[in-house]
Amino acid sequence: MTATPTFELPATEALIVSLDEYIRARYGLLAVQTFEEERFVRFMRGVADHERHRAKGLYLWSRTRGLRLVAGPGVGTEARRFQIARTHCR
């Protein structure tokens, strides 16, 4: 799948290359099961912040918080709308 042989790349770089390929191939969903969720989320935010992927959204889902946009266009607009609505209701 990757053009660069993964045995020459450190594990993190190989993961970045693989994720980049999945995103460019327009995979609709990538499911990841890990014991290091916070670390992986920071890693994915870094991938989403890459110039090539900045215009796309990064969504995370959890049982407790549901589906939410954490990177990309529109991040924080819900919070801003809520703050604006609160200030106008006073």
C-alpha cells in the first residue's frame, strides 16, 4: 500500500504515511482501538493540521461524548453560537 518501504521508517512515521494514504484515498471511517487514547488523539490532531488535510474535518466519537468535530473548518462554532445566544438572552 505504501510507496515507501515501512521497514525503513520508524513506527510513528510509518503510521503517519499509512494514515495519510487512507485519508487521501477517502476512507470514510478509520476505527482505532488503543489504550493510549489521549496520545493517539494528539497524534491525529497533528495529522489533521497538516496542510494537505487542513480543509477536512477530524471527528471523534466516544460513548460518553458522542460524535464531535475536533479539528478542521468549523471547530468551535457550536461553542461560539452558545456563547452568543447566552449574551443575547440576558
